[in-house]
Amino acid sequence: MGTQSTLELQAIIKDLCARAGWSQKMLARWIYLEENEIDDEDDMRRFEERFKKELTRPKTDPKRLIQYLDTMRQIPVIEKADVVIPKYYSTNKLDKELEKALSEISKDISSKFK
């Protein structure tokens, strides 16, 4: 079973993708183009498949998912769609009760923007 933050981040990415009206493949292409200077079609196809798997595997590294969200913030189409991307992610470095409270506050604020 995956960590709570992995499952939450996967759900956030999928939700944002759906609200932007994109397929996961389309989002993967945008992320690939934002993160890579050279546009190689074969590499892009491999990344699309890896991206889709990372959004379903419960053991995907949360740091990678956070990187995807950070990249999504830079995509002009996402900015223009006025899609709110939640910013707070649990670091597991603070007291568990404080982490839980901050996460709940972030979720509450994000849900008000939907």
C-alpha cells in the first residue's frame, strides 16, 4: 500500500488534469516538453507510459509527484485555466498533528476554489 502523501498527490494530479480537460497522455507531453530541452519522440512516448504508471502505482516517490505539480504550475494553459494547484505537502518533519492540521487547511482552501 502506498503512503498517504503519494495517494493524495496522485489524486491531485489526476483531478487537475481532468479539470484542465486534458488526458494524462497530453499532460505527460507538456511535462516532458517543460522538463527536457531536446524533443525526442521516442523518449516522449516512454515518458508518457512511465507518467501514467506513476499516477497509479502506490509506491511512486512523492518527491517525483511534487516535481510534476511544480512543473504543472509553469504550463501556460494551466495558468490560463485558473486551476488552483494545492501547495502544501506533508514533509513528515513536523509534529504529526501539525502536519495533519496543515494538510486539512490546505485541502479545505483548495476545495473552496473548485
